[in-house]
Amino acid sequence: MSTWTYSASNEANLMKVKYGKLIDKQFAQSNILFARIKKSQDFDGSQIERPIIQSIGGGVSAGSLPTANENKTAKAVITSKKLYAKVSIDRETKKASQKEQGSFVRFTKFPVQIATASFNRNLERMFTVGDASGSGALITGHASNSNMSGVGSSGDPTLVELSVASNYYIGEFEAIEEGDILNCKSESTELEVVSVSVTEANGYATATIGLVGASARLDAINDNGTPGPFAATDILYMQKSKDNECVGIQGVLSATSGSLYSVSVGRRWQSFQKDASSAALSTDLMNEVVMNVKRKCGKCPNLILTSYHQYIKLLNLLEDSKRYPLPAKGKLKGIVSFKAVVFASPDGDIPVVMSRFMDSDKMYFLNESHIELCLRPGGFEWFDDDGTVFLRESGDSYEARYGGYGQLYVNPHFQGYLHSLAV
């Protein structure tokens, strides 16, 4: 007989479990843009109408009286969008996790934290890279994307391969998380994201997205196991969001025709737009945008928003100009990179910040005083009109709803747009 040795493995039933820290969040949640822009909660009535002055009225002359001329005006129309997040919790789980000894987290607290984090994540994506119509397009196909497999079941998910790197930026795939529910084109059938595999290459990316659920369009593309292209007309949307999202800054800043908020795009209703023509980011390009915004409207931007990719290039651009003051005493520390970057303008320093959703070739020069999130009274909040946040569902579970109603308003004339930078 061998000698018995007491060990952790042999006496596992006597060992306690030591729990680690609560949760490691695996994604960025910072939303600097949302924190800085103006938010009003007085959106009453069917819509907001704002007069826009587009010329200086009053005829002028020298030598004799002038002919009076017209002051050109327009009316911007802001309509509200419905924005939601929802979580559901089983009643037994709710009961079993009411005390800390029963679970890592209390399930009356954890789901509501996750819901607001996801809501803000979607909101930042919407505001930052959404188009001018609020179409809600997340990922658009390309004729060369022809690899597809799977039947859409949990054991064999449909794999949509977006394989043309020059058509997709890293930020586009940051908008999709495992567990998201998507729609394909105009379909209402739900597709759960079960995997997102991304390969990054110098600002661009390719990805394979695993989807579980029925889709007539995806089935048609993957006809009899011989996949056709995920074409330019094939678009993935966040569930129920097609044509229901807020206006996005990128859509406003890039507009060259049509209308924004029912006002025709033109000289006094358009951002200053600079096509870098694949040139590398430089202070010359940034100076050109800042000073031309100043020339157009009399005010410099007060926030520069860019991608992580261009922010890295900006840090590299500035590194050679860094100066290292020698300390009077002690050892010299090696210092690499910068804690923050600001752009010096005639109206003061402009902070440069990043968004993980930004396209890798773009930089926005924003005037926050002319960007506003117009909200219905109450703003974004938990729906507790029935006296409680958790509402009983038809089965043995509860749901909590978060959201609000509003629209993002961006006056394009005070903004600048630098695009087509080298990636």
C-alpha cells in the first residue's frame, strides 16, 4: 500500500474557493465625445426647428444709397429617434444571487451595469461613424467577399468572411461584439454573433463573423454549399436598427450634396473638407483644416477626434521634436511618447482624443458648442414608470429597459473633416 499524502488535489472537498476581483472588462468603455458634447432635455413636441442664418443681410454701397438685399436663412429640422437597451433575468437566479456569498455579482445590479455599458458603446459608434440618414449600416459587403460556410445552427454557424482588407478598417469590427443580435438587409430574422475573428494589418482589417439564426439572404448566398459574394448591397445592421438610428458625425462632415436636417448642403451649410489624397498625416494638413474652419466661421475647433491608428502616427510625428529637461539632481529617466497631445490654435489648445470606432484614415475637427444631443425630458434613463425597473415577463423572468428618445444635432459649418489619409 502506498503512503497517503494530504494535498490540495486529494482533499479538494475541504478546500474553499478564493474568488478573484469582480470582473475583467475585455473592451474599452471610454466615450469622450459623449461626455463632452452638450446634452439638452427639453425636446418637446413633434420636432425641433432651428433657424440658420446663411448670409449677412443688408445692402451696402458707397457714394449713394444701396439697394436692400435679402438675409438668407434656412430652418434645420430635428426629429427624434428611439434608442433602447434591454436585459432579462431569470427569477430563480435573481433570488439565488441576492447575497454576495451566492455569486460573484448581485444579478439585480450586474445586468443593469452591462446594459448601460452596451448602450453607451452603441451610442458612441452611432454618433461617431453613422451616416447622415441614420441608416444604421454596420458592415457592408463587397463583391469579392465570396467565402461563406455553415448552416446557421449553433453547431454549424454561418461564417461570413469579409476578406478584402482594403475595404474594411479596424474600427468597423469594433462595433460588433459576441452576443450582439444582427439583421441582414431588410430581414427581421435575428442573427446572433457567436464569433468575431479579426486580422489587423496597418489600419485595415479582415474578419470572419460567425452567425447563428435563419437568414434568407445568407442562405441564398450559400446556395447548396457553393457560396456567392457577400455583395455591396448586402448590409448587416444592429437588430431592429435599419433606418432607425441617429444622424452620425461622419455623415454630416462628409456631406457634399443633398440635405442635412432638411437644409440643402452648400457653402454655409457644409464642413470644411480636406482630401489628403493618401498623404501621410502632417502638421501642415492639420493646420490647413483648423485655419480654414476659423476662416469660414470665425471660430477654431475645440476638439480633434481621430482613430487610434492616426493617433499613433501623430505620436510618432511629434517624437522627434520632444525636448528632455535634465533634472538638477538624481538619475535621468528615459521618457518615451506623450501623456496627451494638444494642437495649438489661435483660440487656444485643442485636445486630440481617440475613438476605437473611427475609420483609420480620418480625423474630425469639431466645435462642441455646435454639437448637441437633443433629448426628450428625462434624458437616458431606466424605464420605471410602473414603479420598478424590473418588469415581470410572461414566464418566470424579469426584464429591465434602458434608453430614451432624441437626436444628434451637428451644425456642419463649424466643423472640419480630414480624410483619405495614408494608412
